[in-house]
Amino acid sequence: MSDLAPQPTTSLTRLAVLSHAVIARHQHTDGAYPASPPFSAYQGFAWFRDGAFIADGMSRYGNVESASRFHDWCGRVLADRRDHVNELLAAAAAGESPALDRMLPTRFTLDGNDGQVPWPDFQLDGYGTWLWSVIAHSDRHVLDPARWSRGIDVAVDYLAAFWDRPCYDWWEEQVEHRHVSTLGPIAAGLGAVAASGVLTLERAGRARQAARDIRVRVLTEGVHDGHLTKWLGAAEVDASLLACIVPFGLIAVDDPIAARTIHVVRRDLVFGHGTHRYAADVFYGGGQWPLLTCLLGWNLLAAGDIEGARACLAWAADQADPSGLLPEQTAYHLLAPEHRQEWIDRWGTVATPLLWSHAMYLTLAVELGLHGQRPS
């Protein structure tokens, strides 16, 4: 948790308290966090990536039980797929490259089953993000991570074997590339769990080696003009790269690469504190994302820019609707306004509430000491 003492109640604090309530209210009885309960394309599904960030926000806020129930759900989902992962490992050991539709999906139904709706499903970052989140939660609240060891083992085996394979990015796009914002959480998760003591020596060794190999790969092929790049061999940036600095620590916050990455993201993707995903974004017109703005604020705070971090939090708060619900993105400053209506026609208005948006707001509010009263 943050060392900053809570400040007097403000509108920013009230939204943090509400964000916790929104997340808690929508958590499924089995522990999953639905991405956006009313949104047509996400309804009934939970992502490991979104959920791991949501659980981390709840853990930082002090809701140990909610975060632990999510990790219980993830552990069960993965343990139930032990045989499936073993088959994938055997195929890889035999020199095969399993088809995309044989790989683990990125999202699951709230009761932990595979979804039957077609989706760009092969994404590796969520499993790394979960490993990082569950170990951070265990460390923060002095819990024994062995509670989740069966699922942890499956995730480690899967990632250690397949981290180098191209897959879809955070945004379900560009499956042909190796994305730096995918490699960052994989390295963070494998490194965290390897140091936790929950793995066998042999499995911990494989996790450490993969984490080291990932960092070398990123530094060799994922840096251009002094900053991290959207994928290996690219030149442009994506706001998701910020997570490779804080919280994942692939690049230390005082590293010149970190400073340059933050600078280029702000130069190319930020307008009035609001943060776009990437320059060529057309999804719902390519709006600004509260969760990415809070991620930027988290990085600015870690770099010592408290005023900049608070400005990011205030901008995100301003995007809430009259009920205090935060959207996935806004329509204030669109990169491709001509594409907005086609997405509304396809899926309806922008996902609201997006629980990941509320979680990132909650996280930044905690780190700034603007989180209000934690639950007992």
C-alpha cells in the first residue's frame, strides 16, 4: 500500500470510494471480475489481464477478501487446464507449433469456462499479469501464495514455453508481432513468482531464465531512439508500454529508457492529460482512455511528479458520468472520428462502467493518498 496518509475527503476521494463499491458490487460469486457488465461485446466475460489489475487495485485499497477470491478463481481456471497445457507442452517439445485456437484463451465466462463466441483469444500478457498480481497481493498482506500454487504452476509452464511466440496485444490486435507490453508483464510475473518460494527449484529456474531472456530481447529489439516500442522491431509507441516501467519494472523508473518512453508517450498520445492508446487507433474513433491516463499518472508519481500524477487523476475523474461511472474511453478528443459510429452500430455505446478503469483510478488514488476509508 501507499505510504501516503489519506487526505480529507474530496471529489477525487469520493470517486475512489465509489470505484471500490462498483467493483465489489459487480464481482461474480465465483470471484471473477466482469470486464463491463452491460456492454454487449464484453458481457459475461472476465479477462485475466483486466482482472489482475482490478484485483491489484482492490488489494491496495485493502479489500483482501475480494482480491483473494479473484485469485482463487484464476487458480481454479488454470488448474482445470493442466492437461490442456501439458498437451501444448508436449507438442512444442516435439517441434510442433500449436494452432492459435489450441492455445489458452484470453477471456473466460464468469464461471470459468471457455467462451463460445469467436474472439482474438491468444494473448499471453494476462497470465503474466496474474502472476505478478497474485504475488504482489500475497506479499502486501502476508499471505501464503501456496494457496494458488496449482494455477501458478500451470501459468509458469505455459509462459516459460511460449513467451517468445507472437500473439495478440492488450487490444486484441496485431497477432503477427511480439509486443513489448506483452513481454513486460510476462517477465514481471515470472520473476516475481520465481522469487516467491512457491515454485520447485527446477520450475523457478525456468521462470528466472525466461524473465532474463525477455529483458535481453526487449533491450535488443524493443528500443528505438531511446524509448520502448509497440512491438519488437517497431518505432512507434503505445500507451500500454508505460506498464513496463510501473508497475512491472522491466525498465527501472530512473533508467533513461523509462524517461524517454514517458516523454514520447506524452508527446505523441496525450492531449490535455487524456491518454490515447496509439496514434493509428480507430476503435470507437480512437478516444482517450481513463485507465491509461491513470497508468501515466502512476508512472509520473513514481518519477517524482506528484502534480502531474494528480492532474491525471483529476482528468480521469472528470470523465465519469453523472452516476460516477467511468467509461472505457471518451469521445472528447478523437483520433479518427469518422470511425466512431461504425463501432456504436456494431456494439452500442462505449463500455460503461469498465471495471478496469475504476481499478486504475482506485490504484492511482491510493498511491496519491486520496483513497478515503479502507474497508475493515
